[in-house]
Amino acid sequence: MSNIYTVEAIIDYINKSVDKTMPNNQIKRIGDKKNNMVSVKPVAIGGVGGSGTRVIAEILKQMNYYIGNDLNDANDNLSFVILLNRSKWFLENNEENNKEIMKRFEIFERIMTGSFEPDHREIVYIIEAARDCVFFNNLSGLWGINRIVNILKSNQIDNSQHLGWGWKDPATYLFIKHMKEYFKSYKYIHVIRHGLDMAYSKNILHLIWFGKLFGIVMPKDSAQLPKALLNFWIKANNQAINNAKQTLVKNFLLINFDELCSNPKGQINKMLNFLEIDREQVNINKLYLLPQKVKSIGRYKKHNLSIFDKKEIEEVKKLGFTVEG
């Protein structure tokens, strides 16, 4: 490994990159007009990869929620990605090391609420998490360094004008119970898209990364891939919805992506009610224009569905979707 990616070299780089001109006591925190951090219930967005979480995150952002200072084009919170969305790490810690997951949520909360003022030990911890993410996902070293720099700049952001804070990462649905344990109270929005459309999606990363959690592996025969994707969709969504209903009750909202595209007003109004946001606080007409009907809705109709058995089709219907053909 090049010396540029050693912990010492990265610390030297970020010391030159982070603006230290703004004193921390001059930075306003979310929802606070007196420069003191207040407790604000976070909003988390998740769903099987390819479900349409991107547009829900954009809607939340336009509702004046802070969803992070380091986002990709899909509105994924990249601080969450390096800390928590890593399949090998999650598989190793999900059952055996809950304390490690709680530690990462504690750091993530401080990053998101502008109160992350790390000591040397925590800086090294962040560097190692970013470096692991880079190696696992075959990303550039500079990508990882940029994530670290943005985390260290998070306490320089004035969040006082935001209604609240939250984040989007599809894999968030895997942490529903962990988040309940850590946050005690939070709101979760789960996005679900037609399972048969998902079965013919090119987005197969969640199956590759997390299929083992549900007893599903990548098939050797590519003709069986749609069946594997559908079964992953069924099991992952059922688990997420059941966990959310049991642990969150009224703090859980299920958004049907297909209905969001066909009836934006109805689904966005549900979000406003769920988040208890006064319509006068937002540009409601702008929100209604954000969802756009995508060409891939109904793509399953172009395929022969005989690969799926009756039980699998019934599961799709149980999760709120009609099946034609």
C-alpha cells in the first residue's frame, strides 16, 4: 500500500484540508437558536437498493431537513456509508458485537448534529473505517480521504435553520432494531417498489452484499437471477416492515414508490403528516413536482413470469402490488 494512505499521512493531509478558522462555540446546532445542542428526533430512510429512496431523500431535503454534508448523486449519506454500510463488517458484527454498532451510531449522530470534535483516537478510528470501505468497494484512496475531511468539517456547518435532521442510505433497513436501541425514538421511512420490477433490475448489489442474511446467494445460472432477486426482495422487505411495525409503531411510514410516481400529492401529504410539518413551512407545489414516473415501472410485463411460482407472486400481492400477466 502506498505510504500516502498510512494513518500518519492521512492525518497530515486532513490537517491541511480542514478549515479551523471558525471557533466551535460560534456554530449553531440543529433547531437551536442559543448555540446549544438540542435533542431532535432523526428521520431515517431505507429500502432495498433500487427502490426509489433517492427521491424520498430529496423530498426530505426540500422539506428543510438536514441530510448531511457529504452526499452522492443518489443522496446517500457517505458518512453513514463508511461507518455502517459495509456488508462484511455488518455480517461480522450484527449478532456478535452490538457494542461496536452502537459506537458507530454514536459517532454518526455527533457528525450529523455538528458536535463531532474528535480526539486523536477517534480520528484514527474514522480513518480506519474509511480505509476499510475503500478497500472493500475498490474505491480510490482520494475518495476515502474526502470522506474523512467532510466528516471533520461537519462541526463547521450552521444547521440552526433546519426543521430537523435525517439521512438516507438504502441499507438503513438492516439497522431498524439497532437504531431503536440507540436513538430510543426516531422516525423511519421505508420505500418499497414493485417486486417483479425489482426482479428485473440491474441493481443487484444488495443481493450480493446481504443475500446471506436471508439465506439467498447469487445463482450460477443467470437465468435464475430474477428469481433470486425477487426472493431477496420478499424476505428483506418483510423483515424490515415487521421489525418497523413491532419496534416503531406510529414512527414508521411505508412509501410505495409506484404510488408516489402516479399520485405524488397523496404520498407527499402522508410524509408531511408523518413528520408533523405544517404545509405553510414548505413549498408544497415544488414538492409535488419532485417525483417523476420512471420508464422502468412495469418492466416486468415484458417478461415471461413462469420462472416464479404461485407463492412468490402471492407475496408480491401481499406487499401491496397488483400483478398483470
